[in-house]
Amino acid sequence: MSEQMLKVGKKGEIFTSKKLRAEAKIKEGGRVRATVREGRLVIEAIPTIEELLRNPVLSIQVKGAERLSEEAQREEGIYG
């Protein structure tokens, strides 16, 4: 975790360092989400669809996917 003192401009702009942006994965032209939690401003990078697809959450083979599909259909009473 990094900590730095940042400058606030006349219009409320917050100026960050290149190091902080890189560590938070904030890229030029990218988007961020800003929220206030318990009086603290939290700024988080929003990953692009391409970035999300590069890092799959789950890897599954066809047989496993079929089994899960069948289980879900049985639970809903629509199997067979």
C-alpha cells in the first residue's frame, strides 16, 4: 500500500503521481469509480471488458458445463 500527499487544484482536481496511478491500475482514458465511505474518498479503477476477459474467473471443460447445466435444469424441474 502506498501513501502520498496529493495536491488539490482550484477547481477541486486531485493530482496523483504516475506511481500511484500505476499501482491502482488507473490508465489514461480509463474510467474510475469514486465513492465516499465513512467520510473517505475512495477511487477505484474500473477494468475494461477486454481486461476482464483476459483474466477468467472460472475455467471449465464441456463435460463439467453439461453437468452443471443438467443440475440447474433438475432444480428448476425442467430437465428431460
